[in-house]
Amino acid sequence: MSDEKKAAIKKIQATGQMRKIMADYFYELDGAVREGSPKIAWCTSVGPAELLLSMGFLVYYPENHGAMLGATRMANDFIPVTNAIGYSPDICSYLTSDIGSYIKKETPLSRAYKGIEGVPKPDVLVFNTNQCRDVQDWLAWYSRELQVPLMGVSTFRNIGTITDDVLAGIVQQVKDLIEPLEKISGNKFDIDRFRETMALSKKCTELWRKVLETNMASPAPMSFFDATIHMGPAVVLRGSQTAVDYYELLLKELEDRVAQGVGAVEDEKFRLYWEGMPIWGKLRDLSEYFISFKTAVIASTYCNSWIFKAFDPADPFLSLARAYTEIFIVRDEIFKENYIKDIVKRYKLDGILFHDSKTCPNNSNNRYGMPERLEKRLGIPTLTINGDLNDLRCYSEEQAKTNIEAFIEQLEAR
């Protein structure tokens, strides 16, 4: 049915620029460690980064490092190290691979960037539990290990309607961070600088949304697998002009592809949605496999996690609280199903692929009947594949590929 040997990933030209700005970002962090200034804050990926940036911190994101450990397939060397100090193999494999990497004093950063010996030592650790409790426990380990202050925001979960009371509680928690952050940074909080940072994040997120929405075109100019890489600046550089400039460049290239009828998948036949986390160590392999079936995986909840429509520089605290509470992972089942329904219709999708990520239950939405409900509601087939974001021991390549092939045969029969 397929011919994997002929599968080829079309290169996005902006990738070279993305690699440069990501390298500059890591070298800036490394330089700050060597010089002792500016101060460095570690922040969870959907945490109050804009506040930290506005107060003069450089911000490092451990989850980005976790994804690098998965993509380079180094994670499986480090997960058992963390299991050995008492952390369950069933909890977040970002956490276990990252802490194991620290204990072993090995990192993909030193392989990718000459002169960088390790991750940057933090001056403060800041979390937001909107994703899961694991991010708090993750940074708590470093707080104990490095004797660094830990603070953060505890977010409500399984939210349907976002009420004023919910937002007020989060706003207050964010404001409560200011005084201790002032002491650590040595800088006074400046509302105007906060607004400027929020304005840049808003531009970044609007451009990222437009980038992803180019895939409403047929053929789609970019795959989900491309997007997991190109979302890097939205994760670690939002709040900067650098990220804005990058997404203007990427958007122009993708819009040119759309105008010329160039798709990420040659002779695109089927269009799929990826629900859940990426399988980082298998991105290229899966991308090529789907291409071999002329099947484009073009939309996802994961990459949309960095679309923050609510950002408003005029009301930075309230809009920050709203943006980081509106994200998919925080919401209830009704919201999630309606969200996916809207994406399926707008992107004209033929099917939905759910990834049941063993160590990431909060980002695995197949476990309580959602695939079956969506099949009935939307009239399109769904498939669940078992795996993990980083722990490849949870992923059977033969089983996954067999199931994917059968799923595409099902699409053809329809």
C-alpha cells in the first residue's frame, strides 16, 4: 500500500533562521551564567513568562529541554536514573528524563552548541499548574537540590465557563509574585514594561495562529511534525521582537506555498488531526510514514497550546490570567469536544489520531470515551496509538504502524 523509500520531507527554508535564533537564545543564557547577570528564571512553558521578562529575567523552560531529550532519544538513558531516586516510571517522562540528565551531567545542549556545558543555573523557579501537578514537583526537586527559591501559580482544572472568581484568584497569585521577584532580580516592577512585553507576546501568538491556519488550505503547506519544531520560538522567545520577526518570515514562506499550491505532502489524499503529545523520538519516522500514504497530519491541540488570544497589553494581569486559563488542557470535556469539532470542520479533516501518552495523562484525551463520542458526533473515524512523549519503551513501532496503515485503509474505504 505504501512505499516508505519514496517518502521525503519538504524542507522549510525558514528552519535555518530558527536554528540561529534558538542558538542565540541558549548562548545568551549561558553567557548570563558566566557573567552572573542578568538573573535567570526557570519557568514552566505556560507560566507567567511575560511577568518574568518584564522584570529583567532571562527565562529558561525545562519542558523545552525535556522535548530536546526526547527528540535526540537521550531520554531513555536518563529516565531510569530518576526512577532510581524514587520517582515513578509512570509520571511525566519530561520530568524523569530532565532530572536524570542533570544527575548524569549530560545534555543535548552541549552536543548542539559548542561551549555550553550544561543547563543554566536558575536564580528562581516559577511554575503554573495549569498543565499538571508534575511541573510543580519537577521544579521542587531543583529547588531542594540547588537551594533556589520556588514560587508559582495554582490554577483551577477541568474548567467549563471561566468565571470572574476564577480569574480574580489567578490575578492575585500573579501579583503576589512581584515582591519576591523584585528582591531576586534587583529590579522594581514596571507596569509599562509589562505592557510592552505583553504586546510582543500578543504579536507572536497572533502570527503563530496565522502560521498554523495556513493549513486550512488544501494542500496544507506544513505538517504537524514541522509545527512541533517551528513552535520553538513561540515557547521560549515569546515576549521578544525576535519571535515576532521569525514568525513573519515563516508565515510569508507558508503563504507563498499556499499561493503556489505546494503541500507538505505531495498529492495530499487525507487530512488528519493529532490529539495529544508528540512522540518526540519518532517525529521524522512518523512524518515520513504518513507521507508515504499521501496523508497529511495538519492540525493538533498541542501546537495550538501557544495561541493566547486573550493577551491584552491594556489589562496585562487579567488578560495573562485569562490566556493561561483558556488553554485546552485546563478545560472540561465539553469544551474539548467542541474545540476539536470546530478544528475538524475548519480544516476539513478526514480523521482524528489520538496519542495515548503513557506518562502524560493530562494530555491524553482518549481515556474517557472522547474518541467514540467524536466518531458519532462528527461521522469520521478515530484511531488511538499507544506511546509516550519521551519514554520510547512505551511505544511499539510495529504495532503503531500496523494500526496507522489499517486506519488509512479505512479512510480509503470510506
